[in-house]
Amino acid sequence: MRKRLITALTGLALAATIGLIPSTSAYADPDIDTVQARVDRLFHEAEQASERYNDAKIELTALQSDVASLRADQERQDAALGKVREQVADAMVSQYQGQGISAVGEVIVSDDPGAFLSQLTTMSSYQDHQDALLDDYADEVAALDIRETATARRVSQVSAVESRLKDEKSTIDDKLDQAKSLLDRLKDEERAEILSRGGTTVPSDVPASGRAAAAVQYAMAQVGDSYVYGAAGPNAFDCSGLTMMAWAQAGVGLPHSSSAQYSSGPHVAESDLRPGDLVFYYSPISHVGMYIGNGLIVHAANPGAGVKVSNLHEMPYVGAVRPG
């Protein structure tokens, strides 16, 4: 009996090994609720990376502007140093005209400002005017060194931010690939169910006034457009790209970043929300939408849903800001 049992178990194991008995855990269709939770998480992680990417782009623009300004300042300082250097050299020639001109010339044409200064200070005492020129030269050398150091520091920071941008872009692409792989395992109707979840009927009229009316009108006109990370129109948006472009129609400039937009105006309580107010989600903030009244928002949701109307509390609510 025991021998027959062992033989039977051995046969089952062999059958499973060669594929006669399918492994249900390996080949079972994915549970739609599980896939939905995973896709939602991947979309959110991609959006977090995208908003960090937007933040880094803002930082990079500011750094590049600083570098340009510092380099221009450095060039001006270099020119100022050259003028003082010429004045000192002329004074030296006048002072030591009776001596061997070749020795003076050797000092004047030195390419090393520090060495030039060192040699000047070891020579005979100068007249008051020459002492003042020497002091000016020392000051200009020190000022140029400060500017060169500041420029080098900014250039290094630019390089670090560019590396960060590359990493965040890689994260976005990876999360999207994972989400697409999960969705591809579903049947067409199941995939459509996940991507269309949370939809809300678009109101026919939003009672906005003042400059907010222009912002709301623009945002509502984009319902149905695609969601693309880093996009700001005209036919695709990410969350902060949509709100930035919407308020631009009202003449209000906003940064392309949800976290930066949270600091772009006075904060308002949820009980005081008006159409056009920006509403923010998650901690740290990584999503923004626009309130349109009656507990609804319009926002660029994710690559599956695009720009749509949703309930105010469809995501973890953080707070609201009133631009303009």
C-alpha cells in the first residue's frame, strides 16, 4: 500500500513538472480588484516621480539662470582686474624705467595673478598712488576668485539636478511599463472597467465668476483629453500642467508643479471652497485638481483616465489654494 502511494505521488510530481497538471498559482487569471489596486499604486508612484521631475526642472531653470548671471559677473570682474593690472604695470614701468626693462616686463606679462601680486609686494616701496593701485589689484583678484568659486558651485548643482531628472524619468517609465504589463493581462472589458472607474457626470454649468471663470472654462473644456507626464497642453496634460494652463487663461502665472502651486496663493478652508480654487492631495503633495463646485473637481487624473471630473474626496485631501 505504502509502495503504491509513493508511486502515485511520484507520478503526480512528474506530471506537474512536465506540465500535464497546470500550476493554478502561476497561470490563474489576475484578480481584477488586485490588479486595480496595483495599477492605482503604480500610477500614483509614477505621478510622484513626475511631480519631482517638474520640481527639478524648475530648480534647473533657476540654477541655469544663476550660472549665466555668475559667468557674466565673472567676465566683468575679469575685465576690471585687467584694467587695474594695466594701471599697476604702467606705474611699474614709470618707477623702474631706469632699470632693466626686461625684468619689469617679465613681471607684467605674468599669467598668474597670485604670482604677479607676490612679486609686486617684494619690490621696493611705492608712492602712495602705487600702493593704492596694488590694494585695488589685490581686491580685484579676491573678488574674481569668489565669483569663480560661486560659478563652479552652481555648475556642479546643475549637473546634480540633471542627474536627478534622468533618474525620475527612468522611474516614471518603469512604473508605467509595470502598469501596462498588468493591464495587458486582463480581458478587454476588465481593462476598460479599471480605466474608467471613478467617472462622474460632467456638470453642464459651473457657477464661476471673475478671473476664476476663465480658468474653470478652460479646464472643463479639456475633459476627455489624455494624461501625459510632464505635458501642459494643448491636447494632453499632467495634473499641474492642466491647472497651470487653466489659470494662465486668467492671466495668473503658476509653476508647473503641484507642490509649488500649493504655495502660489492664500490657503482656503474646505468649507469656503469656490469654483477655480486649486485642491491638493497626498502627503507629500503630488496631485492637484480644480474645484468646480458641488463637491466636484476637474483634474488630469492618470494615463488611464485622462482629464475627468471626480468627487472632491476621491483621493487623500490635503488642502486648497485660491490663485490670483
